[in-house]
Amino acid sequence: MAIPDSPLGTRVELQIGGTLENVTADALTRDPITITRGRRDGNSRCDVSQASASFKNTDGKYSPRNPRGPWFGQFGRNTEMRVSVQGPEAYLQLTGEAADIATTPDHASLDVAGDLDVRIEATADWYAPNSSQTLIGKWSSTDGQRSWILRFFNSSLVFNWTTAGTDASAVFIQGAIPGGLRRAAFRATLDIDNGAGGKTATLYWAPTMAGPWTQISQGTAAGTTPIFASTTALEIGPSQPANVPPRLPVRGRVHRAEVRSGIGGTVVASPDFRALAEGATAFADSAGRTWTVAGAAQVSDREYRMVGEVPTWEPKWSVGGKDVWTPVEASGIQRRLGQGQKPLASTLRRRIPTATGLLAYWPMEEGRDATQAYSAVAGVQPLSVSGFDFAADDSLTGSSALPKLKNSAKLRGTIPRSTAAGWQVELVYRLPTMPAAQTEILRVTVAGSTMRTAVVYASTAGVRIETLDSTGDVIAFFTHTNPVAIADFAGVWNRLQIFTSDAGGGQTNVCATWRDVTTGGGTWTAATLITGAQGAAVGVAGDWGAATTDMAIGHLAAIALAGSGTTPGSGIYQHADDGFSGETALDRLYRLSDEESGTIDLTWVDGDPSRPSEAMGPQRPLELLDLLYQAAETDGGILYETRDRIGMAYRDRTSLYNQDPALTLDYAAGEVAPPLEPVEDDQDLRNDITRTREGGSSARVVLADGPLSVQPPPAGVGVYDDAQTRSLALDAQALQIAGWDLHLGTWDEARYRAVTVFLHKAPHLIPAVLALDIGDKLVITNPPPWLPPGPIELIVQGTTETLGLRTWTITFLCTPAGPWTVGVLEDPVLGRLDTDGSVLAASVSESGTALEVYADPFLGPRWVDSVGYPGEFPFDVTFGGERATVTAIANRADSFGRTVANSWGTSSSGHAWTETGTVASDRSVNGSRGVITLAANVSNFRFQRIITTPVGDAEIRVRVSTSAVATGESALPAVLLRYVDSSNFYRARVHFGVSGTMFCSVTRGSTQIGVSQSLPYTYTAGQEYEVRVRLTGHTIRIRVWPVGQAEPAVWHHTETVVSSPIEAGGVGLMGSAFAGLTTVNMELRFDQFEIVTPQLFTVARAVNGITKAHAAGTDLSLATPMRMAL
């Protein structure tokens, strides 16, 4: 494809009479083909996909009812239509059926006796549960001629090999693949002799067969016996249909494969379909093997942009009939599923008819005016009932409303007699309270046994199973008297199973089992033994009185299946009785697609197979499409229509996390067509979220602060509330989902709702565009200077494309990708927690590389430092729209482990002390303490600054002590804040008073703010006290406690400077005393000094091309902070 110099190669096909007809020549170029897919305009559900075209109809070919038309009677409503373009390479298309494969005959070179290396590159649904998809192998469908096979099972790559050609001699290895794969390469190697008396098998995956290969599993097996040399052909897609589940060829595309003799050794087979001509049925590979494409498998180079159904044919013509045409619009499967579809029945009603050996089944889900209970099994008579209050109880989640029994009620049903040995009769019931006297619950009539009747009774004394002969005499019975078992029989929904099993020696077990299906109670069995055959259940009856009033019953079934011991033969009710509550969203989608396989073809992409999707509540009767979307909305992924077949696909929420770009567009290179318009709107804004579990509790999460908060403007945007009900297994999920939806609804970023690309002008982008699908990540680099610096990261929610003869335009409908970037533990970028409330503590120039950063202690911890955590550097931060790389973070601290005279010198953290006031000889460091000696003029201030850059808020911690107990007046060691000059500063001081008393106070310069606060301590000479000082705004808090004791939770003193406040200044320590101090040469001693915050960042500026001056108070955060995933 070399557009625009040659036609695009668009092809339109219609399913006519069971054959795909190429009708491209009839498509009118005046009406370009337009295709829309995905969701738009903030919809939670994807719109119906559509493809429009017009066909020339002068001969009546596209008039379905025209008998003169060549296709008369062969097409009509919902005719399949396919639109495709020629792709950049060919591939082998496999249908998933056993006959549709590619094969090459056995050859001596394929009987690898030594090490084996197998590789294949394919595109498929790798995450189908309970599905065994084969890739390549020499593996016969019958036992005895099996060498090896590479296959998939439940999201795991599996390699099997045999040493004797039989399953009995088979060995295997398997390993889970990563999530989110579509086109990928897989590899298995077998080292037949690992040097340790065994063999080693290893599995790998890679983006393509070109690598790089990532190991996903490795295992060893004893012995060095080589792989069995079978006579079986080498096949892409070998089959073993008799296996459970059947091993069938992968459904999808195979691009190429290799078999090597030796790990990385000689290539003995190398089918490569990428360069083959469309429709090729045979070819020779580079190793000389001749391959044949069999069955419905085919070599194709078509890339399907839409496969849909044409629901309407409406021929049109001009006046005079010279121009006759038929416009069509093919639609995705959602259109048909959304038209005239009745709700699916309850899960019990749907599940029970699939039971093996089902003889009779009466759901009892009738309306209120019913007089009988119909049979869901053809040929079986309805139940004869009286005293039934139909549709009176809808509390069983696996059922529609069921009847309750009135004071006097009866039931009679006939069961077709089976010749099978053994039987099981089962129903669901809810008995409000246990009867005081023995009361009949259900009676089964039996033929072909010494037992004529089996009856279950219940009372507060126990649950009894009783068998009677044809005369009504009791043959055998057993009463279960366990108090817990008795309690479990009533008050909740139960399943009651009456069944038989062969006890051997001509005897039969007759059992009654009940199990609580709604509250997680136990399973209990009352069993007795009779002599004689199991017989056949031929009737069921119930006669009830006052003791069973308001008992709800339903879903009565008879099954020709014997149990085993005291285990019933059929478990068909299991999980269906509670509506499959607790099953994951992906499991529900799989089950529904399996149950409705004739209606919907559903595949999925699992982003993380190691973690389950969201757990769901019970499935209630809804239309199939609503049930599918209910699962998608609970999990939070995207359910959309596939483009290469009539079906749907679901990509789960985890597949949207942390994606690599599927398409990167360079704006500066002209790869983005105009217009590219960011929108700041409130279409997707939701800041007050309530999520309710269906039938359960609710949770509400509100964004209280910030630019998109519920605060009225300008502090926020006002209230944008949203309340939804979800199908959830647990009430606790509602809060988690509400929090995630709030995260999505308050993502603060411009929306680029439409990104257009002219592919005919940028054909180099076509391969990436063809591979891109709904939910993939699109990135725009080098945006124009009038937009924020890039890249612009987006999630594709939908597409609109127009295909002309030589033009191809596609518009991607997008939302921000940012909220889908979530935390990953141990990841060097995504594994970093942000520090809330961080701001620039001081202004910085356009070129400055040192940042003072304040982390608000009330909101979070401070940043890691490069001394304690060197492996955490570098990382990127943003502030004021600029992105910078942090190469180091320094904490200013001093342990004073040096000896210095006439100064404090340089701190242990490498930062110099700046001294102001009195004489130098007043300062010293004695090897363990920083000392200020009050030698003369004791009231004069001695300032020690370690931060000279003006900063605002700060927190300091230090140990202080004095050389003696003060006499005359107090000594005043202090923390210095916002130092401007010797008259303008804040001071948090500790008073070491006379007689060991202690106080603390706050000053602005020499003026005390408020009163001194007495401390609950006394001191002695040399006794140290910890001091923490926090300055926020103009409020200073002081906390003091003895060294060795726990830090108190309270602040001992808090004062706010109101008069002449200081905005910023230096930080450090200072010392003085009140003028009346008489202690000679009093030493004020300081140790373990630390500036908790601000911290000093060393940065490389303008990482994103932005560089400018920033004011103090500018918010600073990680460029890619860890955001917790749901």
C-alpha cells in the first residue's frame, strides 16, 4: 500500500447466500465509507458501531425483493458486511476449528533427538478461561504418536513433550504470561541433558520473534531420554479434541514460527506468512519444509476496519431512474442485541435445564394469579398445586419471585420413569421457623425398589429422612439432631436434595442434604440405609399445614443420576441458587458468553491475570446486553464491539493501567491534522460520588479541597454529584469504587476530545493505527508552544474514519491517560509516593538549581534524602508548570562530632554555619556539642544560621542543655526562624530558669509574644531536652521533652505573630539570657540539630522545555506520583 500514489486497497464484502462476495466495484466513490466505533460524548457504554456505504443498483442487485437481481433471495436484513484495507503484511488466519490449520509432513530433520527450540508469533485472545488453545506441535489427536506441543491454557503458556509418544510418558511445564498481550511471540526450549542427570525446560515471551525474550517459567525433570520421534506431521494448530477441555487450534492470526534443532541452533522449520500472497494454499519455508493451508484456514493480508450487519435495505433513485443506488449502514452486534430482546431468566431457571439426566423441572416462577406450576421439560405435566401464594417471595437472588405456602397447601407432580440406577430430587426453600412437631417437608415416590416412598420431616427435635414400603410401613430412617444442623434448616434459603447412592452388597443409601445458600452456613446430611435397589423417582408430593405457613419453595427438579456415598450426583444448582454472587466480572462475562454462545461472540484482554477482576453481586434477570455492561461497569473496563468479526470484546480495568503508547504522533512533524483543540469543560467532572451496592449499603466520597473541589468558585467549582448503583459482592467495595470514580472524575487536565490523522499523508503511521484498538494509549509529542509542554497522553475511547479511493482520515475520540497511570511497587518511577503539601519555601530564579522545598508536616512526610537513600535518585518533580530532575536532596543537620574554636565551622551535613552577634570566642564545638558561651553581655543575641536564603515555613528539632543551673535569671537557648537582621526575626526559646525551673516562649525580635509557658520539668546541669519547633504561616509551636522519653503529642506553647509579621528569613539557632543571669560563663549546648523541613533540592531545570522564575509558595510534587489503583 503506497497511498496516495496508488488506491488505498479498500474492500467491501457482503455475505451472499453463505459466500463472501467482493462488492467493492459497486461501492460509489462519491459516498466515502465512514466507520464509527467506540464511545463518545462521555458515554459509559460504547455506541453501536456503524459503517456506511452506497452501492450502484442500476441492475437491481441490491434490491432484496427484486427477482431480476442476481442475488434474489440470498440476502436481506442483517446481512453481514465487511470493510477492510490491505495491510502491510500477510498472516495465517485460523478459525479455532480442528480442520483449519497449516501443516507440513513429518521429516527426519523434525525428529529432534537433542535440545529443542520452538518459537511462534501470533495474535489471539490469550486470556480465555477454561480454554486450551494449541499453537504448534508434532502431536497426534490419538495417543501413541505424540512428540511435543506448545499451547495455551487459562492465560498460561504450556509446553508438553513425551518420551514414548503417549500421554503416560508426557511431561509439561507452564507459566503465566503478562497481561494485556495481543500480538506476541512465545518460545519453549528443552535442554535434554542439563548436566545434572535431568532435562530443563524454559518458557519465554517477547513482543515479536526478534525479541527480547523474557523468561516466564523454568523447570527440570529427571532423566535425559530424548523427545519421542513421532511420525506425526508438524502442525500449526494441532488438535486433541477428546481432551477435557478439548485442545483446539488457536483462533486468531499466526505470523511466523520456527523450530530449531538445538537451543538457538539449526532451523529445521520456519513458516513465515508475512510475505505470502493473499490466498496462498501451499509454500516452502526457508528450511525446505513444504506447508499446506488446510480447511477454512487462510492466508490473508486484509485488515478489517468493520464487520457488521446491514439491518435495512432502502433502494433510492433519481427522477427518471438514471441514478439508482442503495445506501447501507452496517451496525455492530449491539444493535441487534438491543432490539426486542427479552430479559434472561433467573440463573436457576437457566442453569437447571442443562443438568445431565434431567427428568422433570418446575421453576414455580409464575405470576400471582397462576393456578399451576408449568414444566420446563417438554412432555412433563405441570405441577398440580393448591394453597400457593405465587410470586410472594423475591428474596432468593438466583430466582425470580417464588410462591409461599398458605395454611393448607398441596403439591403433586409426576416424574417420567428412568431406567438409570439412582435418582435425585432437589428444590430450594425458605422455612421461616422450625416446627415444634414433626412436619412433612417433601415426599418422593419411588418405583423399582423395596422403598416406595422417601420423606423428609423437620421439627425442633431434628431433621428426619424416612423410607417406607408399599404398605406404608417404615423401612429405615435417620434423624439428624445436631443443634447447628437443625438451626441451619430454617430461617434462611436452603437447597434440599433427596437422593440415592449404591452402598454395595445390594444395599442403597437414601440421603437428605440441606445447605444454606445465602449466608454461608454449613452443609448437612441425614442418611439411612435400605436393602434393595435404588429404583427410580416417579413422583413428588407435599402436604402442608399451619406449621409450614409462609414457607417459600421453588425450582423443584428430578434428575436421573445416582450419588456417591452421601454426596449427591448432580451439583447443577451450585452457585446458580445465589445468582453467582461473588464471581468476578471476567468470570461472569465468560459464563454469559458461554451460555449465550449462539448469540454473542465475546473475547477479552486481561491486563493482570494474577489478580481477579471486581467481585460481583447476584445476577438478576436482565437483557443480555445489560448484563454484559453491568459486569463492565462494576469492573471499570471497556466493553466494545470488535472490528474483525461480529462480536464484542472486553478489556478489563487493569489493561488500561500504565500502558505503553500504541501510537505516537509528532505534532511538530505534521502528523496531527488540525484542529487539535484542548477543552477545559465540566463534561466529565464529578466531585461528589455516591456508589451503592445493589441491595446493600452505600458509600460517598467528596473532594473537599482543591481547584476541582465542591467548594464554591473560586476555591473550587461547586458540587457535581453522581450517584450510581453497582452490582457488587460486598458493601466494602462501594467505598473503594467511589474513591476510584472520584479520582477519574476530578482529574485536572484539559481534554483533547478529538485527534485527527490524515493517513494518506502519513502512511508510515498505518501499521500502528491498524494495531491500535479501543482503550489503547495515544501520545502526542512536541505540541505547539501555545499549549502546555508535552507529551499529551490520551486513551482512545472511539474512532471515526473515512475511507476514500486515495484518502484515509481517522479521528480518535480521547480522554486523558493520566488517571490510568497507577502505582507499581518497586518500580523506579511508578513506585514513588508523593509528599502532600510540598511547596517552594523560597523563590528561585530562572536559572537557579537549588530549591528550598517545604513539606507540610501536617499533611505528610518529608522527602527522602540522597545520603540515606542514594538509590532513589534521580527523579522528576514539577512546579509552576516546569519539570525538573532532582539529583540530590540535602537535610541540614549537625551532630557536632568535631572540635572547633571561635566558630561552629561546617555542619556534619556539609553546610556552613553563619555567625552574627558578639565575639567569635563565644562559639565553639567541643567534639559532641555546639556551644554558645555567655561570657559577657549575656543578654546580647548570638545568631547561628545554617539557612541564609529567606524561607518561610519550617520545622526544627534540636537537643539543648546548659552547663549549670541558672542563677539570677534564665538562660535562653532558642531556635531561630525568619532571620532578616539582628532586630527582625522569630525566636522559639526554652527558659532554663533558676532553681531548675523551665519555661518556653516566642518572640518577634526582642519582643515577647504572649506570656511564657511553664514546662512540666525541672533540669540539672548538663541534662538534655529535646525541642521541636514548627512555624506555619505566622504561628509558632513549641514542644519540649526530656531526652530518652517519648515525644508528647501536645504542643506546650503556641503563639501567632500578628504585629509586623515577617514573611521569610534565615533559619538556625541562637543563644542569650535575661540580663540578670549571674552564672559565670554559662554554656548553652546544642546537639542533634536537624532542619526537618525545608530540604535543599539540587535540580536540573527545564526538562520539559519550560524554565522561568518561581515564587515562594509554588506547589511542588512528583512528576509521576504513585496513585493507588482500584
